Amino acid sequence: MIHVAPLTLDFNGVRLEPLHLDHVDGLRAAAADGQLWNIRVTSVPEPHRTQAYVHAALEMQDRVAFAVVDAESNRVLGSTSYHDIVPELDRVEIGYTWYAQSVQRSHVNTSCKLLLLSHAFDTLGCAVVGLRTDNFNFASQAAIERLGARKDGVIRHHGLRRDGTVRDTVMYSIVRGEWPEIKAQLHYRLQRHGHTPC
């Protein structure tokens, strides 16, 4: 049975730190890079709601939230989480993920996913890692599919968006047997784009 606890993970110039109120100003600045709160299919907090966003993340019983930090500059780049943790099934999901616009489609997401997936499969011993996104968040769906996750299906009328509309949720997963090949492919992608892991 897995036990998921807050910890710091570091890889390829990206550091995941357990989310804390000290990250509020950095998260606010990261969200302002692209005014990400205006994207209706994400959960990025509006500037005046950033502290409440952190409080809510820390209060969730089945979520371990991280700030995504540039290891060299200590600039906060966004946030990500393990969530919907089911110890009895050795299952976690990775989500609540967002990054400043200036680092989207860079090495940051691949590095974060390698950190989280490696910890989940190689350290925690997960049997499966799930990922989910809004049915209209096509960029997120493409990013998840580039990781090598398989689409499990769509849960219809599944959750509320911030604007009060109801979303369908697209579900993906990676099972333990798929992880070695996905891990090798993610390392290859980083090397091909000149981000040799250090």
C-alpha cells in the first residue's frame, strides 16, 4: 500500500517543493505571465484568490501539492499535484498542473512529469498513475498524450468549471508495465531538445 507524503523533488533544473503560503507571491506572478486565470478550462487562481487557492490545496485530504520552481533562479513557474490518492489500489493521479506562459512547451512539463512519474512508480510503487483534463482543454489533452498516457474514456457531466458551467472529464492513465518505455521516451525527448538531464 503506497504512502504519499510531501517532499522535495529535483531534476533537470526544475524543483518541486511542497506547496506553502510562502509560494503565494510567486504563484501570483506565474499566473500573471499570460493572465492564465482567464482560460476557462483551467483552475489557475485569479491574483486576489491565490492565497485561498493555496489554502484549499493544503486542506485537501487526498492531495499533495507542489510549487514548480526554477532551480537556478528560484522563480516559481507554476504548480502541480498528486491527487485522488487511493492507497489501497496503489493509485495516484497527477493534476492541478499549470505553468507560466513563458515556460509552456519547454522542458519544464516533461521534467516535472518525469519527477512525479518516477517517484510514483520507482519509489512509491504505484500500480497506476492517472491524469485527467477538461474535455475542451485540447492543449492539455495533447500534452498528456505526448507523455504516452492512454485515454481511458470520458466521464460526462463530471465537474464544475470556475465559471459555473459543467465539464466532461477526459481520463488517462499509465500502468506500471508501460512505465519503463514511457520513461525512456521522456528522457529521449529531453535529450533531443537539448535538455540533457543533470
